[in-house]
Amino acid sequence: MRLVRATRCSPGRPSTIGMNPLRGAAMIVVIALISCRLSGPAAAAADDPSAPSLVGVGVDGKKLAGRLTGLTPKGIELSSGEGAGREIPYREVVKLTRDPLPPPQSTDGSHVLLPGGDRIMRVVVGATTETSLDVQSRSSLGKMSIPLDTILGLILASPAEPDPFDRLWYLVREEPRSSEVVWLANGDRLSGGFLGMDDRSIRIQVDGKAVEVDRTGVIGVGFDPAVVGYPRPASDYLEISIADGSRLGVIGARLEKGHILGSTRFGQAIRIPASELVQIVPRTDRVAYLSEIKPDKESYVSYVGQTRPYRADRTAEGRRFQLQGKTYERGIGTQSRTLLAFKLRPEDRRFQALVGVDDSAGPLGNIVFKVYADGQVRFTSQPMAARDDPCIIDVDVSGAKVLILATEFGDRGDVRDIADWVEARIIR
């Protein structure tokens, strides 16, 4: 008995001519269920051109890919575009990055720097109250009121060139200080107690005397790190980066009608178009980044000249990591010869990283990367130069008590040996 194709009927009404009535009814139910499933939120998001396409890696080292179709309290849903998405628990994800990446935006304007790498970029900085600072973001973050005790520093006038910008970024975020500091455009600096600011001036107490400084002459303000409070949330949360360069820890993130909703670590509600998303990094107890852990022991040996201590989330020279033209913001920067030892915990299972010679090293840098677990070599790279592709490390450290990251001399001693251990992490 010949069946009439459903496509010959009007939409939503497949033909049952010539069918057994029971089989026809069953087929109608099946088609209706499939139709409902494909027209649900996940499918709609998968077909939505604003739903970002993401690629990334799981804690098992396997690649992840798909369109963002959902965020729940426990996982992220990715869809390949064929029906409902697959929810992946946050604890199984290292990171997810937009593919392709949007072009980088300029760093002009003012920026708010928060602890742990969080920041709000390209804002108009307003006035302070006794407890907060008002800013207006140029992006979808909009108007925000940020508690003063969560702010590590402000960049009020960004240098146009990358190197001066990196130096100012380091001063504001990393330079050791035991009071507030105001950096002036003429190279001077004032240290004392911050009294407040408005649209025209910054007030600071220097040697017991209140000083008012014209804001047009100020390039940066650093707050005393000892009084900055930015506690890590007790529950899992997401680090979300967006197209303007901002990155924020977001609690209770969810996806609704093409927007990511949630609350920042300092309590501000946010609503970000998914089209502006650049990266998601789940922060769970499953992944421990070594740049956030102080080594239990450090050793430095110079081939010729002065040694440089390691730096967290920066190269040994204080720049952002760059390997083969791609920039990274988390990791450990070292120089040959450096040994960093970390005590491992019983639940530690794997060490993972992306290693290479930073682009800033030029043609002379040459490095060998080694990983030891309880004195046994678990990984050794070939001598690497900046022209070489970065190398992925993924080694088993189960049962080991001590992990050592070694940056060894290559073919030319320590000349321009700028070594990057990008996103060096322990999987637990």
C-alpha cells in the first residue's frame, strides 16, 4: 500500500491516506513530539545567529565545541545544531572560547581593576560615595555601582602603545604598596589615604594634609591591597569575558532570550547579550591554577647576567603572554633556569599546560621545558624557540607528592629565554 509523503500536505498535517488508523495515529504523535523538541528553546538558540559558537577543552583534555544554547546552575548546554543540546557539568569544563574570536577592541578610556584578574574595561568613571564608585560602561554592562573595598585600582588615562599600557597595568594591579597611590601624567606619584573623587578632582591625604589633584593630570589610582576584599564565592561560578575586554566572576549565570543574566561577585545584577560573549571559564574545585598558588620552593640559576623571578599571569618581563600571535592572560612566566616546586594533594590527578617561548623573546630565545613528579621526569620538550608552535602538556601526577616545573637552558644559554606556562593547572 503506497503512503503519501507528508511534505505533500500542508505544514503540521501529515497525510494518513492508505494508513492503518492505529499506525497513522502513532505517526502523528511521533511527528508532533519531534516537532515540539525541534522547536524548543535549545533548538531556537542553536538556530539563532546571535548564539555564539564556542570551542574549548574539558578536564579530560578532550575538545568541546558547539553553540551556546543554555546555562544552568550546574552546567553549560552546547548544541551542534541538530535538536536539543548536551549539558556538560561545569566541573568537566576547563574553558570555552568563542570561535572565531571577535577583533580586539582598543584599550582607550578608563578601566576598573578588581582582584584575581577581573576588570571592567572602557568605562566613564564618575564620583565616589563613602562606600562605592559609580561608572558607566560603554558596553552592555551599563551603569554600575562598585563597592570601593572591592577595587584594586583604576586606570584613568590609557597609553595608546601596548608596552606603556602594560607597564601602567602592572603598576596599578601588581606593584607592592601599603597605602593608596595616585600616579600623575608627569611621572610623579602621591602616596597616602584616599579621601574620594568627583568628576573634576581626586582627594588624597598626604602626610596628614588633604591634597586635591586635578583629574586631568592623573593616569592611575592604586588602592591598598591589604584593605581590598573580594572573597571567592562559596559555590561554583563562571568567569565571563566579553568583547570590550571586561571579565567578571558571575554567580547564578543563566541564559534567557539571547542574554546572559546573573550577579557579579560584588553583587551587581548584569544582563549581557550572548553575542558579546568571548570566553567562559568555570571556577570549580576541580581545576586549580598554579598562578593562584604560591610555590613551596623556588630556585633560579643565571647563565649570564641577572635572574628574573617568576611572575603570575605575566611573562618574566611583565607583559601579557603571547604565543604565535595569540594572547593569553593566565599562567606562569619564567626565565631559564627556573625551578618551581608545588606540593600536591591526594586528590590531584593531572598537570596540564600550554608551553612555549613568548613572541617577545624574538629569534634568540631557546628553552627546554620539563615536568617532574617526585623527582621523576614526566615531560621533556625539544629545545623550543619563539617560531615553534606551543606544546600541550597533559601528564598523570596521581599519587605524587611534589610537582616541579623546570625551565632549562636551550641552545643559547638564557639569552631572551622568556618562557610561558600558559594556564598551568592541576586537575583534581
